[in-house]
Amino acid sequence: MNPTFSLRPARTSDVAAIKRLVAPLAEERILMAKETVAYYESLQEFRIAESSEGEVIGCGALHVMWEDLAEVRTLAAADSWRGRGVGHVLVENLLEEARALGVSRVFCLTFEVDFFKRHGFEVMADQSAVDPQVYSELLRSHDEGVAEFLDLARVKPNTLGNTRMIKQL
């Protein structure tokens, strides 16, 4: 725990705050905004960073994609809290959660390459991170993050310029 903020699982009452954190980053095309229903549907994946005053100052989610693969997604910190360790604590917590779930690889699609490198992620040299049989199974997913991971053409306009990174746990 950080003396100025703490982490906790997200609650339904946090969805509006998550949307507020994501909105300016979505305008800059750093994150993809989602429909409100998508945040509710994935709420159990989210961790919230909360200031000692009870303000939601950051969020991040871990989405399991397959037996050995998960994605860190929707990582955001309030502008006034950037550079104060919020993102670091969130990522480390999400990686711990991935380990606890038995995931051995964690993926992210990001513009913040240096930030994720500091957390042990590497740019994916081999873009075929899953075998063909798993790939065909993942194609059945309706999740946009899975489509981003698979680098499907339908998501390319939203992900241009992003870097695909992965970390072995």
C-alpha cells in the first residue's frame, strides 16, 4: 500500500469514474473508450486506485484471454496523479493477479512502451504468440481486446501506432 493511495476491486459505483479517467486518453487516442455496458460487464477485472480522500485516481484491468495468456487493459491515472506511482502499483497488482490465476504471459497494446518496459514487458518480436489451434479458438471471441491481440483488420483503425508487448511471468 502507498501512503497516499490504496488499491481495491472495482465496484459498480466506480464505472462513471473509470469513464472519466478514460475519456481524455480516448480523445488523445491513447486508450479506446468503451460503451458503459462493457465496463459493467468487465467490472470484476478492474482494480481501482483510490486516494486517501476517497477519490478514484486510477484504474486498470486484467482480462484473461486463454489458459496461459491475459491482457493488461484500460490502465489510466488521473492527470494530477501521473508520475506518482499509480500506474506502477496498478500494473504490479495486475501481474500478481495474473500469477495467482496461473497465467504465464501478459500482453498489452500500448503507446507507453517505456513504461511497460520498466515493468518487464518486451515488444513482441514474434507476432504469432499463440499456436494456430488456439488462434482459431480466439477468433470466436467477441472481445475487442482479443481482436487487438490477434491484430485483426477490423480493429486496425483504432490501434494504429500502438505497440504490442508481452511479459513472461
